[in-house]
Amino acid sequence: MTSPAGLPAIERLPYDLARIRRDFPILKREVGSGAGLVYLDNAATSQRPVQVLAEITRFYRDHNANIHRGVHTLSVEATELYEQARAKVARFIGAAGPREVIFTRNTTESINLVAHAWARKFLRPGDEVVISEIEHHSNIVPWQMLRDERGITLKYIPMLPDGTLDLDYARTAITGRTRLVAITAMSNALGTIVPLDVIVAQAKAVGALVLVDGAQSVPHLPVDVQALGVDFLAFSGHKMLAPFGIGVLWGRLPLLESMDPFLGGGDMILTVSMERSTWAEVPAKFEAGTPNVGDAVALGAAVDYLTALGMDAVREHERALTGYALRRLADVPGVRIFGVPDADRRGGVISFELEGVHPHDVGQVLDTKGVAIRTGHHCAQPVMLALNVPATARASFYIYNTTAEVDALASGLEDVARFFGVR
Amino acid sequence: MAESGLLDDLYREIILDHYRQPRNRGAAIEPTCSADGANPLCGDQVRVDVALVDGVIGRIAFSGHGCSISQASASMMTEYAKGRTAAEALRGVDAFQQMMLTGEPPEVDGFDDVAALAGVAKFAARVKCASLAWKTLAQALAEGGGQVTTDDGSR
């Protein structure tokens, strides 16, 4: 990893689960009728460590001002902190430089930015965008809207029954007319890790760009955009220890420079007259209006926290925990697990059903035992259709989860089955 | 599970009874009006078929799938509605919606079992589940029937 000038190196810490858990005070709270919290809804949003909470407070207490063009001390400091956070994110994902990092609200906004600023400028009727059946709605709907507006062709790589993608079909779906392959690196509904190397090779063979939805992968897997060979990467801060409302679009600099602006307004212009305007340089061109400075700075702290743990260690922790959970849940009578049965090919996300009990009821009863899971379609209705289920229950892990928490989930599910009289 | 009084408020025995042994589910009737209801966020779906005879609900049936609350509520709704006039049934729908707001069972004739759902009001995420069949009944009784959704776009 290259270290941009001015950024302090991050000292690597051993993976000490007890110490990590102490950094998250919320994990000590009780819910419902006095049960200790077992937070297994990390694919929806992570918890935040004291280091990130302290950074938010520190920014507003000591450095708060609007950024850019201010001559006073606070504005200069706030600008430096904001740009330093950009550099931290760039280093974290292996960007060529901080200018390739655009701050947005979230993954959804990042993908929409590409759909508006790149696709509307460069795509013509008949051009193809290829997505997959396991995408989150945020990587489906913007392309459907673009298709309906601009007459592009939208194709998708189907899901196989085990939750992986039909890569043979991908070979035929990605053609000489394909201009963009927009694909998730990890399914939020099933945890499937997509073999991006295969998809990128197919896309590059026909000269198509690749946009990766990294909402689930960047928080949980080592990600290096150079090694991946992709062109855009979208992700959200709130799933990786940072606050809500801050997200990232990474893009290759020449690509970003070729694009039109997204939103118009302050900060994204070079000059404005009553007749016309000219655009600021990247990344300011894509950051119209006052940005979410405080949360961007806090994202920098979150990235530092993850860097100190090491993303390889984060992945190994979750791989081991997921393997344990797959074995443990398989032993619970009536539990049916969706997706690949192999922790090497899935992230820390386990979608399942308990035979005879609706996922809503599973989640409700688990909540009384302090176990927080998500139930529903997980903003991936095509996956539910492919599985032929209306909804699933989903447990998802992060850096602080333990095997004891998996045990609490498993024994909770046994109680649910008893409660509804299905066992 | 006796340790959780809150849970017992939600899953009253009479509710679980309707869930396990739903009344008027999938009954074959010749409907004069019907409606489909959906709660897209949780995947609940219900269809309500009504056979009106001289303004009175002679027969009623529901089908679909969903959580215990939505299915039990649909079962109770059919028991409540059968034999009542359309106008009276619509007043029952209003009373049910009011119960979901207040958590208080209303003084309504025929709400004996239905009153057990009052505890759902404490669980904001489940009110949509309980309301679905009732909204769908109102839609079926409205002119022409049609579709109804509890999804107001909120999360």
C-alpha cells in the first residue's frame, strides 16, 4: 500500500476480540426484557467504535467550519481534515491518488452518480449494461431508469440455485455491445462472494468498464482497486464503522475527468456568470454544495481503525465465524440455509428460513432474547424470486461478533421452533 | 418463553390458534367482489374474496401467505365480517385501524377474538402485518375491488 504524503502510517494491532468489543459500548447494552444485545444485523449497518464517535465530537468541538475558500483558521483546519480523510480512503482501497475519491451520501448515490454523469453522456441506444440477479436494488433500479429513458439494453447474469452467478452465461451476456458491467462484489442477501477476476476479464475482453458495488465487500474483505482492475467502486461508510450519510465513489481519474457533473451548485464550479458556468476539477466537480465534512472525517477514523486490524485479519475472523455458524445452524432442526455452504466463497452473511415459521416471527421472537437479525427481502427481491421465498431471515457478522453469539442465535432458533409448535 | 410478557402481548394464544388453524382460508366461494393486498417490505400477500347477497357478506374467504400476525388477523377478519352488512364491516375496518393506533380494543360487536390483536400496536413494525387483511377487505367492498398495499414507501 502506498502512503500519500502527509498521512501517518497506521500501526498494525493484533486481532484481540475482547479489546475490539470494548471499543463498542453499545454491545454491552440490554434490549427487550433484559437480554444482552447480540447484534447480527451488520449487513444493514455496523456499530461504531469509540474512536469514530470521538472523532465526530472532536471535529465539531475543535475544528468545525465550512471548508474550502475560508481564510480563517477553523476553515483551513476543517479543509485539511476533510482532504486528509479523502487520502485515508484512497490509501485504504489502493487508489492512485486522493482525487479519485469522491464523497457521496452512500453506495446508492455513488451508483446513481455514474448512471447520470458517465452513462448519460457516453451511452447510446442499443449499448448494453450488464448487471446480475443478485444485485441490491440500488444496483438495479438506476439502470432500469436509464434504460427506460435512454433506450439502452439492460441484461443480467442469472443466479444459480446455490446463490452463485452463472459465469458460463456471463460469457455470452457480455458482448461487443457491452459498455458497462455493474456488479456486486458480495451479495447482501446471500453473502455470495462474486469472482470479480472472471467478470473483469470478460468485461475487459470486450472493452467494457466495470463498476463494483462494494457496499458489502469494502467493509469485510481486503479491496485493492488496482489489483481488481475495475473502473468504479461504490461503497458506504455506515457499514464499515463510520456514520450514516457518508459514502464513496472511487473512479479512475481520466474517467472521472471525462464525465459531466452530477449535481450543479456551489463548490462544483470554476466560474459562474449569468450566461454559463465552467466546472471545477475532480473531485470537486462531483461534490456540489456543502459536503458532509464531519462524517467524512469520521470515515477517515473508521478506515484507520480497520487498517490497524488489517483487512486480511478481518476477513479471516469472519470466515472462521461464518464457517462455525454454517455448521452450528445446520444442526438446528428445521433450519434451511440459502446460498453457498462454503465459508471460503461467502462473506459473513447467512440467509436462512426456519421451517413452518415466517421470518418476521423468527426475528420478533429472537429480539426478545436480544438477538438482532434482519428479516424480509433485504432490498434484493429478484433473489427472493429466484429462491421462491417471500422473505428470509438473515444473520450477518462483523469484526466484534463471537462464536458465543452464534450459539445464542442457534439456541434462540430452537426456542422459536418450540414457541410456534413446529418442533 | 414465559419470561417475556411483551412477547405474550403480541403472540396471544388466540392469535396463534388462528395462525395454526385459520378460518375461511382458501374456501371455495363464488365471490361477487375481491381484492389483493400486499405488504411488499415483508412479502405478505393476501387475497380476500367476498360473496355479497343483498348487501350482506354471505361468504368470505382469504388466501395468501405471510407471518403469523398477518395470517391470524386475516382469519379473524373473515370471522368478524361474515354475516355483516358491507357498511357494518367497513365500520369494523375503521375500528380495527383505530385499535392499531391506540392499542385499546374498541367496544365493537364481534371483536371478541380480534381484540387480542390490540397488543400489536406496541410493535410498530408489525402494525402493517395486522392491518393488511382489513385494508384488503375495505378495498374489496369498495366499488370494483382491486389492489391495496400497506407500503407507504417508509422503511
